[in-house]
Amino acid sequence: MEGDPATAAPRTRIQQRNMRRVLDAALEVFSAQGFRGATLDQIAELAGLSKPNLLYYFPSKEAIHHQLLADLMDTWLDPLRELDPAGDPMDEILGYMRRKLEMSRAMPRESRLFANEILQGAPRIGPALEGELKRLVDEKAGVIAGWMEAGRLAPMDPHHLIFSIWALTQHYADFDVQVRAVLGPGHDPFAEAGGLLDTLYRKALTT
Amino acid sequence: MEGDPATAAPRTRIQQRNMRRVLDAALEVFSAQGFRGATLDQIAELAGLSKPNLLYYFPSKEAIHHQLLADLMDTWLDPLRELDPAGDPMDEILGYMRRKLEMSRAMPRESRLFANEILQGAPRIGPALEGELKRLVDEKAGVIAGWMEAGRLAPMDPHHLIFSIWALTQHYADFDVQVRAVLGPGHDPFAEAGGLLDTLYRKALTT
DNA sequence: GTCTATACTCTGATAGAC
DNA sequence: GTCTATCAGAGTATAGAC
């Protein structure tokens, strides 16, 4: 236990720095290649470590990936958590959409890591989807449904409203290559998307 | 050349049947595991062939994948091609959205194959995105822009309008696992999505 | 046309020196 | 704590019998 960084909190600065390096390199490689497409060689090289040294910090490839996903789930749902039942309905929905789009812009690698995992059937994160995620979405969908019943928003299925926000915002991170290929040079996809999504939801949600 | 199914059109029924089996099995495996995650063993087993026999029909793993993507690009853009400049603007946009959603419902494996490719930076399909795809999108975006300038649709960026339709419709194929995990049993995600998307775009595009 | 056997490479993981 | 050397298994692809 004493000298095992993988099962205990790191205590030296070098350990902390190296573990962060590994996780950052792993995020880069896993998000671009998927779990099986990624190799420890790539991660080790990007992290500036030898492969055995990398495996000193984490017991296995699977463990690195698991750590990344666990860390991600922590922050990934923050924008939705912040949706305030006491706020103004339109502001809250538009604010949620903007926070989600900003997260896609700032964390495209995390978005792609997540997308890879879901695309492949969520073999590692499935339980969290049916548990933590479902609970949070059900709760917030209830809030939105209340707003709609009170006539403060146009009525529609709140779950699918949330899905639509996920789809639209994550698309710009996950399909970035395609978006840029079609637009050509001289564009700022995220800024342009922000404008369109604002208009779209404002009109759609107005009673 | 005579007996090489990979470079010539197959001429026997057995060859045709086996090549179709291989491509169908490969679609299943590639779409679920990504290119590197897929193995020839899996594909061969699913196709009911031995691995060497599989490699008699296609020269390499890469060749199978390439064939799938090439076939897919052919049909993937059909819904957009059908958008008719002479039609009613609202009907045309909503019709396009519905055809795209129906394609996601009927061809989820193809959608995920495509998503995997884009997520990983479109290493094999990149040129087609900047060429064929961009040309078609630019053309149809021009049509839509004309409708908006004529006051027949609410004004918005037509490229991003098209992206939004891609994002929303493909989401239900690519993130199917997540959607179903959150909704729980007893739902028909595609039918429910159809209703919401219809309302969403109808309101957003009305002047 | 299809199979068995196998060559060769890549990859995840370990042993052991320093 | 970090490195060199290396193993065992998986994976793509080929050779050659039938």
C-alpha cells in the first residue's frame, strides 16, 4: 500500500505531476481512437514516460480509462444540475443550453471520450446512465414539465427537450471535423451555433 | 483476375451471398467496436466463414471497411438530395428532417459506423467531406437561404440549420443506449422524437 | 473455393537491474 | 521510481493441402 500510487492518493509532487500527465495523454488518445484503438505505447510517448513506468502509476489500460470516465461523469452533469427550479423558465433552459455548448467548446476531448463509450454500447458506464444520470434527468424534466403545465413554456416532452440540447451541443464537439470540412475556413462553429440555438429554443419554447 | 472477387464483380451466387454476408457482419462489428476494436475473428464468425475464407473475398480488413463506407456515402445523402427547390419550404425542411430521422431508425448501424469514422477524425472519409458532402450542403443551403430571403421561412444560418437536423436525428441512433437508459422501458424514442422535432422546427421556421 | 497450419507483428503486462 | 529486456497472447495475413 505504501508505494502504490494506483490505490492510494499520490503524496509526492512528482507522482501528482506524472499521474496528471498520464491522464491527460490518455484522454487525448482514448478520445481520438476509442478504447481498443488506443495503445499504451501512444499514451506513454505522449506522457513522456516509458511504458513500464506508466504501468507503475496505473495497474492496467482499463484502469486509466475507468479513471477518466469516473472523473468526467463528475463534471459532465454540472450544467444540468445548475438548472434552477426557482429561476425564470426561459432563462434557465437557454442558460443550460449555453453552459452545455460552452462545455463542448472547452472540453471536446471529454465529449468524444463519452461519445465513444456510448457508441459502443456503454459497456463500462451503463449502470451510471440508468442510475445517476436517469435520476437527475427525471428530476429536471419534472421541473420543466411543471413550467409547461403552468403555461410558462410551450408544452413538449421534457425528456426529449433535454436530449435535443445534448444532441445539438455535443454535435459540435463530436463531429467537429465534419462541421469544419463543410463550412470551410474562416468560421467559428461554436459562436455561430450559439446564435442559432438561442433563436431556435427561444421560438420553440415561447407559448 | 478471373477468380478474384475483390477486384471484379462477383459472378456466382455463392460469391454474391458470401460477400453480402461478410459486409453485413462487418457492419455489425465495425459499428459497435470501431475500426481497431473490430477483429477479423468476430467478423468471420458472424459471417459464418473461416478467417482465411473471409480474406479470400476481401484482401484486408481495411478493404472491408472501405467498402462499407463507400456504399454508405452513396445512400447517406439521399434524404438531402431529395430536398426540392420547387417545393413548399416548410414541407421540404420538415420532410428532410423526417427522412433523416427515419434513416436513423432504419439504419442505426450505418449511422454508428459513420459516427465512429468522424469521431476519430475522418481518417478515411475526410476528402469526401470536403468534396462531395460540402458541395451538396452548399447547394441546398443556397436553396434554403433563397427561401429565407423571400420571406418564406424565418431567417437563420442555413448551414447550421442543416447541422442541427443531422445532430438531432443521428443522436437517436448513435446515443440509442443512453436515450433508452434514461427513458426506461415502455418508450418508442424515434416516434417521440418525431413529434418533438416536428413542433420544434415548425415553430422555429415560421416567420 | 475452402480449410488447416502457421508466419509475423503488435500490444498489454511483468521481471529484475539500477 | 525508473529503465531495459522480455514474455504471452491476440491479431492480420499468407502458404499450401484438398
